[in-house]
Amino acid sequence: MTEMLYQRDVYGNTLVELGKQNKDLVVLDADLSSSTRTRLFAKEFPERFFNFGVAEQNMMATSVGLASCGKIVFVSSFAIFATGRAWEQIRNGVAYNNFNIKIVASHAGITVGPDGSSHQALEDISLMRVIPNMNIIVPCDGPQTRQAVLAAAETPGPFYIRLGRVKYATIENKGEFKIGKAQVLVEGNDLAIIACGMMVSEAQSAVKILLAQGVKARLINMHTIKPLDRDCVLEAARETKGIVVCEEHTVIGGLASSIDEVVSEHFPTKVMRIGVRDRFGQSGEPQDLLKEYNLTSKDIEKAALAIIA
Amino acid sequence: MQYTAAQIKELELKAKQVRRLIIEMLGKACSGHPGGSLSATDLISVLFFSVMRHNPQDPGWPQRDRFHMSKGHCCPLWYAVLAQTGYFPKDKLWTLRQLGSILQGHPDRRAPGVEVASGSLGQGLSVALGMSLAAKIDKKDYRVYCLMGDGEIQEGNIWEAAMAASHYKCDNLCGILDYNGFQIDGKTREIMNLEPLKDKWEAFGWHAINIDGHNMQQILAAYEEAKEIKGRPSIIIARTIKGKGVSFMENVVDFHGCAPNKEETERALRELE
């Protein structure tokens, strides 16, 4: 039986764990603490939790002042509001000062589901990636969420950690977690599949289907989008016939673009992109939306076969 | 607390020196913002020379009062008081806006004494709020001062911060509003009216103090009054004159973001002798 976890549950519990160890840890939220689970921290450490109401810009800029006084600040909201509404506060405040601020946003991607387009962040990775000093982690499951949060807490500088709304299947045997070091989950030299977030699980299914057809795909969990593990990408480019990139995000500016940039400069190879193709999201059940936007294991399989054809 | 005539005169002299540095700096840099730097000079000179607890030899001293200039374009004023109080040598002022300078066109942490970068309007009150909340968490008694421009408070972020600062009863926070009545495009009352200003801040739960921002006695009294207010933040709404101290710059909107040329610089410095 595969373990299924909400990344945000893991996040809330990890914050409590960190809060006990470090009295300089402060957590901010903007009226979504029950959804992002920062409420768990708020209950344990009310004097180090601040709710800003529905005011993300103020929350983000306030984190800057707190960090200037030596606090490690975790700032949470939904991904679209954290990275979109407060983008300029992040650019000019969080990142320019290179402060110890960790933006951990939930409800990223199309699988937000019925709430529809306004709440489905499909651009957040792009928005954060263009900002200097920013580190970006997209954990693939519950346990990796804990590792990412712990690593971000002990690494100076700004971070963006992207979490989903729905339960994620735990991926077994990922190996050690290290910021900026991709995890090769399955070896193979026919092609490479590079995925992040919940798409790692979809990609895993695709790899199994491909293997049944005799196709050996290398599966890479690119949990850190920035700094990108360029060596791992270039190895994949050199040693396989091409790369399929999978992200629950627009294909513009996110993981796929990161990979494109590296290979086009150093080792041009075919790159197929599984992601949202310049469209807004819409209401629907997560599984139906994944189908509608061609983000399923079936779509990954098709792209993989196109590469080796 | 009453200040003697000699003390007031001393402060006025220091403010005049700061104004001279601003003009010289901008004249050499050939770009920058004189108008709002000069209008807030008395407010910020008083703050640095006689109100704030700080140690220029130890900018990171944990007990220091914090200052943040939310209207970052007026950094020539900030740089001038920092140099004048000894945070860095005065000759650094002549590198303003040059490639590689610690004195960027809008302030950042390269300059000793600048805690947080600014320049994008509307965010500084939140930054100050964060510093104020940090003091509360750490049970420290330092105060936090934040200079805002009047045009700047048209930004919604300011009012989000205003709401939060009174919600969290930040009585260690003191806002300073440089109400010179001008913004880049013209008079604030024509571009986007701010009035009734005192009522607005009071409605947001702040203790608001109206003063003449060029009257040293009133400025000193306002800082004292703000210190005494408990349970809510205070704001000093200071009526000022844009370009104050240089006759041909006063209330001339063109000097919001234009540095004086060589001839204007010389004329201005003569007026400030």
C-alpha cells in the first residue's frame, strides 16, 4: 500500500519541530493558516506566529523587517498569492537583501481542482526563477517536504518551496536529499524523464509502462529547480536519446525552460515538455484536470516514445 | 522636555550642514532627488542627532533604535546624516550613484547604517513593522522609526501595514510622514488627494501628531510624545516644504527628481552658508 500524505501536513509538523529547536524561527500567514497548516505552529508558538489577514504584500514586506533583525522567517500562503500578489516585495525586499526568508506556498498547480483558475498557480516557478538569490525547491512527496523545509531552514538566504493541495504518493528509495542535487530514481539510457513535484509519481508510472515495452527510461527527480543540477541534466543529454520534462506548471519559464537553457547551450538534444501549454486552469477534479491538460503518465509515455522513434 | 535656545540653534546648524551635503552630493552625482531630501532634513537630523539610540561605531549593536527610510529616493538625506554621525567617511558621499559605490541611487545594505534596502515605494512601513515585531518577540526596548513620503502613502501596502501595526499594538513604532504636498506629477491634492490625513491614521488605530516639520521644538516634542504613547503606534504628520532651505527649489516640483546643475549647486550652497 503506497503511503499518501498531504505535503502541507508535513510542512506544519516540520515547522513545529523546527520551532522547538530554534527560538529565532518566526512564521507568517495571510488568513490561510488552516489550509497551509501553519496553524500547527501557531498553536505551539503563538508569540512567534503572526497572521496578517488577507494582505500578502504586507506579510511579505514585514518578513523583510523581521529577517533584518536576525529572524528565520517562514512565510506561507497559496502559491498564486505568495508569488504573484507579493512578487515585487519578494524581488526588492526578500531577494535583493538576500535575507533568510523561506516562502513556503501550498495549493500550487492544476490539482488545486474545483476552485478553478484564480487559485491554480501555474506560473509560480517562473516568477521565482527570474529573481537573483532565490532558491527553489519542489518536493515530490510528503517526506521530501520535511527534508526540503529542514534544509531551507539551515541554509542562509531566500527560498521558495512549492507544495500541492492534494495527497501525494510517497516515492520510495529516493536516496539522500541535498539542495541542488537531483535524484536518479531509475537508471536507463534510452531516454531521460526529468520531473518535479507530483509529476514524479506520474513519471514513475510511465517508466513502468515503458519498461514493459522494453524501453529503459532514466527517471530523475529534479526537486531543486534553482540552483539546477546542471551536471545531471547534461549527463542525461549525453547518455540518452532525449529528455522528457514533466511539471505541473506552465511550460514557459519553469523546469522545462531550465532544462532547455542548459542543453541548448552545452549539449543540444531533443526535449519534450509535459506541462500546461500556455493556458489558464479551470474547475474540475484533479484527476480530470490532469487528463484535460495532458499531464498524465499516458502523455509522458507518448512523449517518451516520440523521442526514441 | 524643553530644549534651550542654544540646543535648538545647534540642531538647526547641523540640519543646515546636512542640507549642504545633500546639495553637494547631488551636484556631483548629476542626478537624484533634492526636493524630498530637503523637506525631510529637519525631521531626520533631529532623529539622528538627538532622539535615536544608536552607535555609528557599532551599526549592528542589538539595542539600537532602528530607522528605515521607506521613501528611498531621498537617500541623499540618509547618506548625509549617516556620514555626519560617523557611519562612514564623508568622502564616500561623492561617489553617490557611481558604479561600484556603497551609495546606490536608492539605498541598499552596502552602506553602513542601512539595515534594509528601499526604493520601491509603499513597502517600508511593513519593513519597520517587522522590526517592531522582532523587538516584541525578543523583549527588547528599542524603537523603530520609519520615514514615509506623502505621495508614497497612496500605495495600498502602506495601509495594510498601518492596519497590522495597530492590530499588533506596536507602540515601539513611530511613523514620520514628510507631508510636503508634492509628488512627481504635481500637487498631491491634484494627483490623488490624501486628506483627511490625520483622520485616516486615527481611523486605522494610530496616535497621530500634526506638526510643522521645520520647527525643531515641535519635532522634538513630537518624538517625545510618540515615546509616551502605549498600546498603539504613532505617526508624526509633518507639514514640510519641498526643497526647504534653497529658495529656488522650494515648492518647485521639478526638483523632485532633478539634481541641481553646476550653477544651481553653487547658488544653493551660498544660500546655505
